[in-house]
Amino acid sequence: MKNKLLALGVSGTILAVLCCFTPLLPIALTTLGLTGLLGVLYNDAVLLPILAGFLILTGYALWRQKKQK
């Protein structure tokens, strides 16, 4: 479980960083035909808390892995 938690945290962090700091999210939503969601999702009030949550999850997974050794 600890490796799955760490993998989820790291992959979520990478995806959130890419969506926050590059135009990846508008391109992906346009490709999928979901441009109506851009006003809701492409917002710092949504993306930054998601990024913070995944960073906390990654830190927790690393702390838990270190504690078990």
C-alpha cells in the first residue's frame, strides 16, 4: 500500500504542476470537447489546493515509508 500511496501522490503532484504552470489543461479539455469546464477547472482557486493536497499526500507517504524502516 505504501508504494501505491507514494505513486499516487507523485503522479498527482506532477499532473497538478503541469496543469498549473503550462497550458496542458486547456489543450486536453479542448481535445476532449470539454471546453465548457475551462472556466471552472482552470482556476488557481481549484488547482492550487489540489496541488497542495497531492504534495501533502506525497509527504505523508514518504514519512510513513521512513517510519516503517
